[in-house]
Amino acid sequence: MPNTLGTLASAVIIQRALALVNTKRPLLKRISLDLSDQRVKFGQSVISRLKTLPAVGNFGDAADAAVLTDVPVTVNQFKQIFKSFTQAEMSSTDRNLIDEQADPIAAAMANYFVDQVAALYTAGNFANETTVADAWSRANTVIPLRTALSKRGAPGDLFASVNSDVYGSLLSDPMIVSILNNSAGSITSGSISPVDGFQISEYPALPTTGNLVGFAGSADACVIATRVPTDPREQLPSASYPGNYGVVTDPTTGLSVVVNEWISPTDNSANIRLCWMMGVAVGNPNNGQRLITA
């Protein structure tokens, strides 16, 4: 029987990492997520369904069609996070090196998810835009974004993701930092409480294509879908795997990854790898608004 890392300990560590993903980038809570441990073929499209408002008719009218909008998302990215620890590294410390990876793994996954969605914030995908030269404020930035989205019927629970320059300007807006408008106190926390229905977050790595400095909208503007790859043991059922292999799922979000771990027989290094497949797509372009500079 091959030497392997502790299955239970590793699963708990990875599950903690998956649970932390949304906390590392809160913007993920404002994006439509289709997270599943379902297996699909790489390159296959999966259907994510977005809620839409039903029509109101007269009593006796024919029934409406289903009030869900199908959004195909192509699962065309096969990603991994692979960590290896040498015998010398493990022998030089009493720290649990693998346990310490939960936080970095969560941050890496969260950043990657957000970056992939942000790449969709182009004029070709979202034609509606608000232009503000500089000196961004509640009056000339947040309210115009809200007005534009509200006029098009975007649902509530809106978000705005802006670059550091815009975020810094909003932090200095007297209306936002005042205690009446921000009970959390942006001066002490450096964060902005909800403003005019928006949850505002700072995104330093926001793409600058098309003079983009921010994006606002509702969760259905974009969709992320994740799936797990095929278990290779199904193709070679008589072959033994030199380590542990399994699927770990965050029970709250449904985010699932394949985890395989092994100890190298040649150099005694401890190896752990997370694998997942994913895709992103534009959901409802009506409910997204680009913020650009002149």
C-alpha cells in the first residue's frame, strides 16, 4: 500500500479553502454562479438559467412560457493549483505547510474567477456606459449608474466594481464618509457601505480596455459555471492510483474541485493538486453598465 497524505486532513483543508473563496473577493457574491460537481466533457456547453420577470395578463389568458432565461456557458478552461513541498522544506519546520495553503488557494481561485468575468466587461458585450472624466463622486458617478440601470429595469441588489482611483475618490466624498450615510465609517475601515443600492468594491486589476474604470449591474449580467473533470480511474478501473483522489465540495456554494495528493517515491516530496473546469459568459447585457473615462 503506497504512502499517502492524510485523506481527512487534506479534504478539510481544501474544503476550508473553497468556503473562503467568496470572502476573498466579495464581488463573487454578486455574480450568477452555476457551481456543481457534475461531470461534463471539456469544451461542452452547460445551460445556466437566469430568473426573468413573468408577464402579468388577464385572468383566463393562456399560460406564459417558463420565466427562466437559458444561458449557454462553454466549459473551455481546465485549471489547476499545484503545490509541492520538498523533504527539506518539511523537515525544516514544525509548521503544517499544507494546512497553511487554504488561504492562498482561496485567494488565487477567487482572483482568477473575478478576472475571467471582468474580461467580459467590453463594449461589445455591454453597450451601455456612463462617462465620467474624473473626480468621481456619489453625485456624478453612483447616482447616474443607478439611474441608468433602474430605467432599464435592472433588479435590486446591485453591485459596482471600480478601480482604485475611482474607489479612492468615492472614499473622499463627504456624503459617503459622513456618519449619516456610512454607519460603518469608511475613514476607519477603508471600505464603503452600500451607497444608493450599490455594494461597491475595489478592483485594482480591472481591465482598462476602452477606458474602463468600473462596472455596475446586477448578478445576472455575467455567469460563471464550474464542473469537475472525469475520474481517470473510470478509464482504467484495474489501475491503482499512487495516492489519494477525490472530489471536495463546499456545501454552501456547491463549488467543487478534484483533489489528488501523493508522496513522490523518488524524492519524498508531498504533492497536492486541485483541478476544475470552468467557463464564463455574458448573462443579461441589459443589466450591466460600464463606467468609462472621457
